[in-house]
Amino acid sequence: MTGPTFFLVKIAVSALVIAGVSELAKRMPSLGGLIAAMPLTTLLTLIWLYADTRDYQLAATFTKSVLFAIIPTIFFFIAALYLFRRGIPFVWILILSFAVFAAAAGVHQTYLPDRFR
């Protein structure tokens, strides 16, 4: 499957995974968090990337990049948890946590050697 149909399948499957996890998190936040922390996005992206390109090296390089991108992502969650505990309004938690992530990602992209990206 290729072209516009495959693109629509990718959108539908990806949306269903996200919607399913958010619904599960309403009922069972701990399990929802565990599943959300799983590399679901990475798994789907790897499947779509390989299906589109059949490029093994591209998939390997992408996987390595995801591994090292975990570092700035952790800063997002640390900031969010800290802000939730301080009772900051939700919208500000999202904005500030993403700003922390963006700063960490900027450092990551600027200073991480190419062999680790």
C-alpha cells in the first residue's frame, strides 16, 4: 500500500492509538501512563518509516536519535511534575514544560556529537 491511502491508514492507526491511551488513562491513570511511556510513537514511526522507505540504515539512525532524545524529554516531565505539585494552571504547565523541553532540545542539538544523533 502506498500513496494517499497509506497516508490515511497511518493517520487513522496513529489517532486510534492516541485516543485509546487517553481513554484508558481516564479509568486507569497508572496503566495509561505506562502505555503512554511505551515507545508507541516510536514503534509506529519505525513501521511507517520502514514501510515507506525500506531503508534499514535510516530506521537504525532514527532509533539511535530517539534514544538520545529521551534526555530532553525527561526534562519536560520533571518540569511538568514540579509545576503540577505547585498548583500552576494546566495551560501554563504545558507551556512552561514545553519551554523547558525546547531549551533542553536546543542544548541537545547544539552540543551532542553527531555520532550520538
